[in-house]
Amino acid sequence: MKMLSKYKTTTLDALEDCNSRLAKIQAEIQAIINKWKKWDTPTAQLLRYLNTHVNNVEEAATGESTEKGKQTEKKQQIFKVEYIEKMEITKSHNIVFHAKLSGKPANEVSTYPGTALDPKVVNTFMQDYTTQLDKHVLSKGTTWDELLKGKKRQSKVGPFEWLWQCTPSDFVYKCTYNEKKYEQRLKLRKIEDKLSQAHKSVIAIVNEVDLELLLIDFKPINVSVASDEIIFPDNSFQIGCECTTGCKAGLAREVCCPTLHGVKHMYDDNEIAKDMVNTAIYECNSSCPCLMDCPNRVVQKGTVFALEVFRTTDGRGWGVKTMEDIPKGSFVIEYVGEVITDTQAEARGLEYDGHRLTYLFDMDFVETDSKMALSIDATKFGNISRFVNHSCSPNMINYKVWIEYRDPRLQRIAFFTSRDISAQEELTFDYRMSITTKNSATPAARNSIPCLCGAMNCPGFL
């Protein structure tokens, strides 16, 4: 059998004497140690190497890998695992892992071969396992050289299994995932409080996938702020409606804010958007005589539905879902951030292209000189709308809303439901219709971004 031939070792099958074979294995372990100095200990070096290069122990023991085996490996299903509880070696010399699938109860742990699991999850487990094992060996006042001394390895036992057999019998791996998960939940609660205060509504954060925390590397806000190159106009000269009898009255709507600006009244008395095509909304403002219960004050009230930021299981990072049913035409959340100039957007867009991540949103509802156009950048300032994922078949659309400022460039971006949405359903919108693309370096760079939405009409790229 060939053992780690990549490191110029000879075949063990050519060795007849058991003691010579043992010495060869020890030399191979030392070779790995010398080759991969960035690893911490002999145990970690050997196990991580095998985890990267060997699919199962039997293959390592025989040095054989048939084409049939390769084909089976390619077709094997990869399970979405949250964490690995423990591992063991079967009688057929295969490594198997006891793991919990994402979204399943903690007591539902099943056994899977290593090839059926996400390598990242396996690597996380191996790092924790080897760390605990090395600490245990050190606590006993011994070394692996002493533990391996005098040991004899059977010809059909792979290197990992042999090392397993040499592991002190009193070593017990302790799965620390649940403890880390508890610590994660405590930290997420603090982040929830921070976001809820900014949103002025209850925001939940849930991660049942891994140990990642929601990175709040931005200042939470609920109303967009101006960049150092933007000055919001004085609204003391704002013109309000003349609905002295209340904006709910049908006749009063003839002198309400939408009519004064030449557009239709978008909301019914239940604050539901009636027209899903006309995306220009003029709400009542601080100069209007009506109170906050006015049906023409919707976006300015903020989010009224219970929302949750959650960790996706398909590699899309974080997403946002609703915790309650939302009727079609309902306002859900406003896209807020830093209002910046076209020049600033161009410069930042080029920078963000390098990270393949952008929170730039064009405010281009009206035709204007491109140099006068504005954008919203939610990179440094924002709310949870920045976590809403793209879909080629979205359940939300964006409306352009004017409230305090009548400057056509100073619109507010509000997401409304385009259909009825059920509780626990993810909220999405179409990035291609909203997120800025003019700031990208090249069209080729934009078209190289893969789309993971999974919609039937998805072209595969944004």
C-alpha cells in the first residue's frame, strides 16, 4: 500500500517486518509535521491532512480508488449539516460522523460518511476534535512519540484508524457546539435589541445553520442620512394638504397631497396600496393638518410587521422573513442608508466590485442629469432591508415615496408586497430592477455574479 506518496514516501507493502512498518509510519507523520509547519500539533497535522486528501480509511489503507468509487462519490448527496456530534470507525474501516441536520431537533442525530457532509463542517469538527485530543495527551504528561512506541499496526488498518487505536482509552470527545450555540444566542439577543431600537419595532435574529453572528458593521438607522456632499433642503416651506375634515373623507381627497402633485391616491382606508403599477407615492407631511392615523401616512410610520433576520441554508448568507401573514399591497420596510451623489456612487461602486458585494440603490425614478442623480448606500448606515435577498421571482416591489422633501431626487425607497405572503416566508425583491449597476467596473463583471435564488425563471446570473 502507498502511504502519502505525495511526500515521497515508499510503499508500506514492500516492508515485511512489522517494526519497520511502524517506523515508516512514524517517519511519515514526522514528514507531515515538517511539511505543514503552520499546523499546531502532530495529531492535528495528520488528521487534517487525511481529512483533506483521503475520502475513507479503507482507501488510505489499500491505496486503491476505483473509477466506480469516483463516480459514486460525484453523485453522492451532500447533506446540510449544522454540526457533528462525534465520529467513529466502522468494522469495514470507514470513518462515519454522527451529525445533526440543519433545521432538525437537537435529539435527531444520524450517521453519515464524510463524503456526504460539507467539508467546512467536517473541518470545523476536526479542528475541535484534534484540539481536545492534543490537550488530553499533554495533560497526561506524555507525547505521541511515547504513545506510538512499540505499537504494531495490522496491514489492513489505515493510518487514521491506527492512530485512533493508539488514542488513550480515557479520552472522550466533548461536543462543544451546543455550548457555543448558547453563547451565540446570547450575543444575537444583544444585536436584536440594538436593531429593534433603531427600527422602533421588534426584530428577531435566528441562526439554526452555523455559529456565524450577524455582523453589524453599520450604524442602524430608520431614516436615511445625508453624506457630507449632500444637504437636505429646508422643509419649512413645505406645502401640506387642506384635508380639514380628515383625509379619509372621499371629497377631502380632492385636495389631499397626491392630488396636489398630480398623482392618484395610492392607499385605501386600510393603508393598502391599490395600484401595483403606479409607483409614485406622495404621503402627507409635517405641514398637513392630519394626524398619524391618516391613511395617507404609511411609510413614515415604519415597519409594523414582525420580521426575522435568519441564516439561510443554501449559501445565500442572511435573509429576512416575515413572522406573520402579510396581505398584497402592504408596506413592509424602507430601504435606508446614506444618500450620496452620483460621483460618490461611481467611486464606491468600483470599490465594492472588488468585494463582489454592494448596498448601492439608485434613486432614478425621474429623468435627470446623470451628474445630479443620487443613490442610497446602506454600507455604513442602514437597517435590516440590507439583508433582504434577491429573487428572479420576488414577492416585493419597490415604490418611490415622497414625504417631507418634494425634490424629485429625494425619494424614499419603500418595499410593498406584490402578492399575499404567508408567515415564515422569506421576503425578496429583484436586485436587477433596483440595485445600481452603472457603478460596476464592466458589464462582464456584473454578469459574472451567480444567482442562487432558485426561481424557475432564474437565468443563473444577476
